Amino acid sequence: MITLATKIEEIPRVGVAYAKKLKKFGIKTVQDLLFYFPARYDDFSQIVSIKEAKQRLGETVCVQGQIIQIESTHTFKKFMNLTQVIIQDDTAEIGVVWFNQPYLAKSFKEDDFICVAGKVSLGKEGIYFNSPAYERINGIGENEELTHTGRIVPVYAETRGVTSRWLRYVIKPLLYRFCEQIAESLPKEIIKQHKFLPIQEAVWQLHFPESFEHADAAKARFSFEELFLIQLNVLKEKIKLMVKKAHACPMDANLLKKFTDDLPFQLTNSQKKCAYAILKDLEKTVPMSRLLEGDVGSGKTVVAAMAALNVTKGFAASAKGSGEPKQVAFMAPTEILAKQHFKSVSEMLKPFGVTVGMLTGKDARIFRDGETFEVSKKSFTGDLENGQIDIAIGTHSLIQKGIIFKDLALVILDEQHRFGVEQRDHLIKNKKLVPHLLSMTATPIPRTLALTAYGDLDLSLIDEMPANRKKIKTIIVEPQQRKEAYEFIKNEVAEGKGVFVIFPKIDSAASKLAETIKTKGGVVGSVGFAPQNYSPLSLSSLAINEVKALKEEYEKLSKEVFPDLRITMLHGKMKAPEKERIMLDFKKGEIDILLSTSVVEVGVDVPRATIMMIEGAERFGLSQLHQFRGRVGRSDMQSYCFLFTTDPSMLNRKRLKALVESNNGFELAEKDLEIRGPGSLYGTQQWGIPDMAMQGLSNIFLVEKTRAAAKEILEKDPKLDKYPELKERLKEFQKRIHFE
């Protein structure tokens, strides 16, 4: 017996072959298929006479007629099969042509009635329909329910062998059979309050809407529901954490004053506010979960170092504390950044007798009593377990098997906020007291996303830069202005300044695709072949011969453009020690220009670097461009960001112009959301956030409304025991969604 839970391969008309393809979309059951909603709609709802259709050349129209002639021919010149029919109604007749669908000639018979919908074109033999949608009907003007024509027709995201037509063919009978069995998941009070369609009607109207108003009403319901489920998910996590206990780490004001007095610069007001909020959270016995946001170079690490110092040294000195020193884990996403944090934190905390350890892969180091020395991994892990290391800095190596902290009180994660819960669980090893969590990010997060995906974290924002920093001058460089820009760069290097060159990473599959298209003389539109955090490339707007590999660009820069300068490449296939050596050489001034792909972390602080040159700037998102720009301007020298572009499209111009006009990363994140949309900005694959929830992220009012609704429900019933359908739907949703 088939139910909503039946596996997709057991459904008639599907089978094993189609099931395999559907699973690419995450469709495994009947219910999954019913919740696979259209990406858009074709409006074929207005049926006109053939006479009227012939007067609407170039438009998409829908007609009904009787077949009076069928012909199938083969064109040897273009190796195509043509199926041609002529249909008529009581006003006129018109030709219809389909390419490479020879089965249609056998499927149709003369005198059959069909409905076709498509573009009206003009050819050598007159006016005709070019490859329209079609379906057989009982007769002209018959009052019958249509699926592929004569209505608002759903169009789904497709894959090879799975077309929208086939999906409509499979989904519609299942809707008739199972739609009424779909359990309502939203609480009655929410449906009533917001006047939402019941779930069964909403599912129907999303697949086969009576009107665009009905489709919009159904979308509104599911956009709300999916955001509501995300809010429930993150708020439940927050509630779960609230009942756990953490080390209370009282603030040691004298210690912190000494720390700030010893700094070679003054903290900004924004840094002070964020540090205070974090230190007050650390005093509580409820585990802190806070996200510290700030532009590149805004001073997040100093704030984190203050918190780490207070936990490791302030706690023991406090009368309220137990007298036992506590430990801090500081995780970074790359070895280069882990080593940078190790160096900077060791220097800042040198006067306070803090022991700092670093573990990255096989590399283990300890800073103690003003000296740094290498140790074995065994020695490092022993010191950590015995409590002889106060602050352990590292990559994911800190959560591998065999790494045990004696008394961990604080976990700091740099650019790892989405993994916070999982990593904290690894670090605590089922201990009774949960460490506080401080995540840091230089990625500006729009307010709507902050209230959803990061809704379980309290937010602190460093929204000002150090006082001595000059605003970076951002310039869009047209192709004809390259020589002028190159001359400027040479002059900067002559003064001892450094230059970053960021080149978009093109993967091998894309290069092969580009070469194939070039060889065959074809053009492909909207082919996404960059990593997830890039904008999709369009080969129609980017000449194939400009899609260069990084090494080719290096050859060009070193031999043709800057033959007298010292240029070095940095790429992802290099081993960590080599990357570290190159970055240090660049910092010391032994390299003039550093050429890197965007996937390589170039976050090492290089005050002498004053120029960020970005090739193919149109291929990156605003937030990413802003982060690249933040790698320069880290001293009191004037810095520049040159955006080299080959694509004159209005969308890219709008984006790049926004970067020129603003140096505020948070403004730019909102602008990026507005221009590109949340789906492009964050990627549904990367996040697992459903399409409708992604679309809803653009609407701050909807986000706030769902958050308020989730809070209200959880305040009444934290375990959702009174809402069994909602509880079950949330479980299913949690399996699908992943914030990683």
C-alpha cells in the first residue's frame, strides 16, 4: 500500500532509474515529491483563437485546434528531425514545429485535438509555433482540466532526464491521491492570526495554482513556515543551552586595565563596548554563545585576547573564583591564521605570564616565559591535559582524538561560527560544565540572516576602524586604463610598498568546458563553474580567451607587465610551511607582488601592503570583494583597491559601484542581499536552507514575524509536546537543513 512515506522508487511511473535522478534533489518519498515546489510558472492561462494568435507575432500564446496534417522529416544539413503538424479551429489554421522529437509523429493522429502554448514565430513558410508545450484534449472549448497548457503551468528545477513536463505528469495524480493526507504542521492560532491557507490547499496551489494570487498566498504560507522552522530550531538550541552550567569567570578590572594600558594603540569605543558585553557574559553560569562581527582589521583578535586573559589569569585571582586557572581553546580555519593568532596573542599576553600553545597538524609549539619553542605532539597533549597550557590555539587538530583539556572555560572560533555547537561538543567531552563560546567573523551578515541562521547567538558588532586608518580608495579599472594602473603600481612598489593580486579560481572542469565551447564555437549562458562563494560565471559575457589559469597570469605579470619586480604565486596546492614562508617573505618586503587565488587565506597582517588588485572583479560578491579590500589599509599609509573588470553588464556595474561608494561591510552585505538575492549570496546547497526560506530572507518584517511566533510557541511549550505535528515536521526539517 502506497502512503506519503512510501519510497519514491515504488511509485508507479517512477521506478529505480528516475528515483536515482530524483534523489539528487533530496526526493526520497512521496511526501518529498509533493513538497518539491516549482521554481517559477509559465502563464498559458489565456486561450485565444488561431486567428488572434497569428496577429501576435513574437508573443507566447495558447491555442486549441484539430490536427489536419502530420509530417516527420529529417534535415541532413543540420542533422535534425522535424515533426510538423498543422492545426485548425473555426477561425484559421497554423503550423507547429518540434525539433528532435520524432516520437510525436507517432503519438499524434490526424483529427486529434490538441492544445499548444508557445512563441509565435515567422519563418520562410509563414507563421508557426516553434517547439510549444502541448497536450491532447477532448475537443476545442471543452471544459476539461489541463496540465501542461491552458493554465498557469508550474516549471520545476530540472536535471538530465527529469523534465518539468515529466514532473507534472507524476505529481498531479499523487496530489489527487495523497494531498488530503498531508498533516497540518502550523499551529491553528498561527494560521488564524496570519490568515494562511491550510497546508493541503497551499500544496495544491503551489503546484497547480488557480491564479497568481493563489500561488502567492501559498508561497507566503510556506515562506513563513520554513523560516518559522529555522527559528524554532535555533531558539530550541538556545533554550537547551540555557539550562546547562558554565564556569563563572568574574571580570578582573585591574588586570584588564593593565592589558589595555600596555597596548601600543587605544581601543576604539566599539571594541570597548564589545569587550564589556563579552566579559559580562563570562561572569554568568549560563554558557555564553556570542558572535563577534567586525570588518577585516577592526581589531576582533584584541577583544578575544582580553577575554582569554581574563579567563586564564583573572579567574584565579578573583575572590569569587575557585582559585584554579581555567583554559581557553582558540580555533582558526587555516594553519596560516592559527600561526598568526599564536604570534599575536603570545605578544599581547607576554607581560602576564600566560602560556600559549599551538597545534596545527604535526606542528606543535609553546610560548612560555617570553620564549617560543617547538615540542612533540605528545608533550603538547600532556601539558594541555595537565593544565600547563593556558590558551591552546590551532586548527581542527584541537578537536581530534586524544586532545584533552584539564579545565576548558572558553572556546573562541575564528570564522567558524556555523560549526560552533558541534565543535564545542567535541571539546567538552561530556563534562558537566560547558565552556563559553565566542565566535568571530569578518563576513558581514545581513540582519535578516543574523536573526535566522545565527539566531541562537547573541551578536556584538565592532563597527569602527582604528583611528589612524585612512579610507581605502576603490577604483574600477576599465580595460583601456590597465597600463595607467600598472604604472601606478610600479611607483608604489618603488617606495617599498606591497601589492596583492587576487585572481579568480577556475576549476579544471570549467576550463575543459570553456575549451569545448571555444572549439565547437558555441556559447553557454549562466554556467556556474566557480566555487560556492562566487557569483556564477557567464561565458556569454566573458570572452573564453580571458579565462586564464593562475599560472598563466603569473607568467604574464612576471614577464610582460612587471619584469623588474619580484612576484610570487600562492595557491591551495602548496604545503602549509611553504605558504607560511611566502607570506612572511611578503611581509618582510622580500616579495613585491603576491599573486593568489581567492580560495587561499591571505589574512596575515601585512602593514606594508597598500594595493589590492582584483582581476575579474565582476565574478565576486560584494562582501567577498570587501574582505579582499580589507587586506590592505592596515597602516597609516594611503591604500588602494583596483577592480579590474571585463564585463560591462549593468548588474555588475551596480555591484562594483556600491563597493566604490561604501567602505562599510555591513552596508555592503545588505546591498549584496538586495542586488543578488539570498540564494545567490549564500547558496542553498551550501546552507541547506530551502528556496522559500532563502527568498524570505529578503524580507526583514517576515523574519521578525517568524521569530516572534517561534518565541511565543516555545514560551508556552518548550518541548512542543502540545504540537505533535509541528514537532514531527521540525524533526524532518532538521534532517534536511544544515548550517555548515
